[in-house]
Amino acid sequence: MIASSFVTAILLGFCGFFSYLNIASITQSIHLETPDDYRGRFGSLLTLGFTSIGPLMSFPIAYYTDYRGFEATIRDVTILFAIISFYLAYENFLRHPRNYETLK
């Protein structure tokens, strides 16, 4: 259970910040591997995709909130997002290990 609204605000802030970083890294990765002729089109596609995720996911998340409750939904969605983000980062590391050689 979340202790206070202050802790909840901090956790949601972290979630929003890392989701922004996730979108930025996906955009950069796609633009690096896309030919010059298609970069603008990809930028438009990514913007359209990421701005429609919120409205499309509002119904399933609201339905899940009715079933589980507000606090449990925030916790579950945050944990799910973290697991998916770590998985995608790990997959990216396995596919492109040369990008991480500078971190050593």
C-alpha cells in the first residue's frame, strides 16, 4: 500500500520521466537506422502512435481500475511498465552491444 500522496506523486513523476526517456530512445534508435528519405515520415508516425496510446489504453485501464481498485492499479501498471521497459532495454543491449561499449 502506498503510504501517502507525496510518495504517490514521486512515483508517478518517476514513471512519467522514464516513459519520456523510453519514447526518446525509441525515436532515436529508429531514426538512426532509417534511410534519409523516410525520417520525416517516421517522425510523424511515431508522434501519431505515441499520442494515441493514452486514449486507446484509457478504457482497459479504467476497467481494470474498477475491478482492482485505484491504488492496486497504479502499483500494477507501474510494475508492468518497469518490467516491459527493462525487457526492451535488455533486448536492445543484446542486439546492439557495440552501442554500450562506451559505457565501460
